[in-house]
Amino acid sequence: MTHSARKSMLLSITAAALTLSFSLNASAAVDVDAAKALARENNCFKCHGVDKEKDGPSYKKVAEKYRGKPGAEEKLIHHVTSGEKAKFPDGHEEEHKNISGKASPESIKNLVDWILSL
């Protein structure tokens, strides 16, 4: 095998390893159990299902809506922490319940990242 062929093969293997590493890190970045626990603690599942719509959209539908959009994470963090208005299927609006003030910014980000990963 020539030096050039070995170098090319090594570069291909390195690129594949980096791609795999980034994929594993991206999926490992979300603590699903902690996200679900925070959602349960804050009664989020009362209005949202993972894949079923309730009074609010399913989390999978939220992920679909925001997938690939710039600022999605920031918008959803604002939504769950600000009390902005939420629209209901019957047309009425209510303030969206805030995530508990006891929750850390990291745990709120983890919740939003979990929703966006669906």
C-alpha cells in the first residue's frame, strides 16, 4: 500500500470516528430521565403528551415545528419560564405555567433539548 493510500485510509477512518463521536455526544447530552422527571414535577404532562396531543401539542409535534430553526432552544426556554400566553384548542388563552423557580437553568435546557430531540 502506498503512502498516499495509507494516508487517505487513515483520514477516512478518522473522519468516521469523529462523526460517530459527535453522534454519541449529541445523544448523550440529553438526560432523558431528568427531563421527564422535571416535566412530571411541573405537571407538564397534564397538557402535553410525548406523542399524543392533549390541551397542548405533543412534544413530538413541538419538535417537528422547531426542528432546524435558529433560536428554537431559546424560544422554548423562554416559553416554559416566562408565563407567556398559550393558546388552547377551544380558542381561549392562558398564561403558560412556568417551570419551578427551583429548577436550574441547566435542567430547563435539558428538558427543552429532550423535547427538541423527539
